[in-house]
Amino acid sequence: MKEITFLKQNASKWENYEKIIDSKESAKPAQLTEMFIELTDDLSYANTNYADTNTNAYVNGLASRIHHLVYKNKKEVGNRFVTFYAKEVPLMFARYHKYLFYSFVVTAIATTIGIVSQIYDDSFVRLILGDYYVDETIERIKKGNALGIYGEGNQFYMFMAITLNNIRVSFIAFVFGLATAFGTSLLLLYNGIMLGCFFTLFYQYGVLENSLKVVWIHGTLEISAIVIAGCAGFVLGNSYIFPKTHTRLQSFMRGGKDGLKIVIGLVPVFITAGFLESFVTRYTEMHIALSLTIIILSFAFIIGYFIVLPLYLKNKYKLKYD
């Protein structure tokens, strides 16, 4: 990239940073940190391509000023764990909301494919879930206990197995991003198709209403977390395909770090989903009011934490992302 193009792309951002630094009002720590990360990336690119230029000197000076403010104002406040989940993860989603939307769209399309395929071919579900699982499910439906599988087995063992498996799937969705967004999309497609034909099977046997109120007790968090894990894969996959003003390696390292943080941030969600599936979902005759309360609260958490809070923090700290 020519130096003049680099300047044009970043001039307004740097000017905004200077105004914040020169402002009489103290900048927020999270805002300074985000600015410092951005300038570190810009400085690395300038060092590589315009080492002995005024551009490199300017960016270096600006980064030094922000570095001074970051460590001048740095205080050990609160627990690192709390800071990570209260600020770092939401602020990351403020940057990557578009990838979260793409992940949701892919899953929604895949779910629709699963529904339509099962409607037109009632044996389709066997290709996705296997004959044994389908035969067992149909047998339970005929006995009047369609979701009896949730009440079987040791609860603690179920909790551990389900939680670890869901975390494993989320890491796979992230790692598949190495094959670009296409790799992660394949996993989302499979999970979406499986979800669609699964519920369509219950619809075809007349037990959809009961299955929805039972399965979504844990499924709200579980399915949402898989979609969010898909976002992490898209972050990784697009990082080296679209490096923008950074080198591919720099962009890839940043995408890998941010994507991994997203997956780690999902661990408590998967733990909660695993707990609900193992210890709560088994009560298939639970009153509809209690079931809906759990589902609504779960949806409220997902929307609040991964959509509303990031937008709030982005506006609060006046952050701008490219």
C-alpha cells in the first residue's frame, strides 16, 4: 500500500485520538486501551513499510502518548475475571457484530433447509441423526414420553459430558475458521440442518409444542452459543483474507486472539446450558409458566450481553471501528 493511501485511511482516526488525548476530560481506561491496540497495529505496519518517514515518526509519537496515559492511569481494580467478562468480551462484540449476524443468518438458512428437507422426505432425519437415535425417539413418542431421554442417566455425568462436548464444538467452529469463513459455515450448516429436521420430526408426530417448551430450556443458551462460536470462526477466517491496513500475519494473529477470547467467553454459557439440560430439562412435565420463564430469561441474557451491552459500551467510550 502506498504511504499516501495509508495516511488517507487513518488520518481522521488519528486526529480523533489526538483530540481525546488533548481533551481536558480524562479518557476512559477502556477507550485508551482500545486506542492503544489500534495504534500498535498501525505502528507495526508503518515500521514495516515506512520505517524512515514522518508518517512512522508521527504514529510512534502518538502511540507513545497513549501508552503513557494507559500506564499512568492504570489501576488494579477488581478481579481480572470480572473485567474480562464485564468489558473485554462485550467490547469485542461491538467490533464483530456483523460476523455474529452472518453466523446467525447461516444457521437460520440451514435450519430452514432441515425443516423443508424433512417435510418432503421423512427419512431425511435418519441421514443426520442416525437410525438408532430416530428409532429410539419414535419409540418414546409412541409410549407417550417423547423426551424421556433427558430423564435417563446420571445427572452429573450428563452435565460433564454435555458441557465438554458443547465446548469442543465451539472450539471446532473457531478452528474451522482456518479454512476461511467457508469452513466455519459448514459446521453451522450441519448444526442448523440437524436442528431443523429434529423439531420437524416432533411436528410430524404431533408433539412439537411439548418438545419446544422442554428442549429450549437448555437449547436457548446452547444453540445461541454455537451461533456465537461461529462468529469466532468468521473473525479468524476473515482476519487473513481481509487484512485491511495490516499485514496478513498481523491481522491473522489479532483475529486468532480475538476469536479465542470469544470462545473462552462462551464457557460459562455452555456450563449453564449443560446444567439446565442435565438437572432441569429432565422435568418434562414442568409447568409451561416456569418453562417459559427460563427460556425468556435465557433469550434476554443472550440479547442483553452479546448485543445491547456491546453497543452501550461502544457508545459510552465513543469507540469507532473500521
